[in-house]
Amino acid sequence: MIRVARPSTKLMIVDENEQVAKKLERTPVAGKFYGNRTEMISAPVDLVPAGMQEIKVRDVCNGDLYCLTFRKPQAEGAHRREPALTQRPTWHSTPALQGFGVI
């Protein structure tokens, strides 16, 4: 996700936390998944790559979920790139299609 994000992009990861897992481990279906945990569920802040900026964690949905946000840094010396095409060519302006009776 970070590799393909543009510089200065804010990324967000939201998932359930330990509070929800404790509720779900008592249910028949989800209990099979949540019942065998060896570690508590928490926001994976330690897995955010070094150099990310504005790292924040907060609880959402009445504490049932965590929301981890961070920003990919702007590359050193990078300038904002403008799109290669500001306007896409239209079909009728394509000379190759004239021979096929499309125009």
C-alpha cells in the first residue's frame, strides 16, 4: 500500500481491537477464529515503516475499532508532477480510424 501511494498521501488502517475480539470469541463461528489468540489485538504501529509522518492511533465506533493513520513523506527534492495528458484525444480526431469507416 505504501509503495504505490503517492508522496504526501495519508493512509488509514481500520480493524477490530481486543474489545471486539473478546466479545466475538464467545460466539460459535467467530469464536473459532478469535478463541486461539496468543497475543492481544492492537493497532500495528510497530509495522509502520520508518520515515512515515503524522502517525496517529485512535479508537472509533465506541472503542470497537482502532484507526491508524499516517502520511507518506514527500520525496527529497521532488516536485509535483502534472499529468502527462491534460485532455484525452477523442475518437473522431484519431486518423487511424478514418480508414475503417468509424468517422
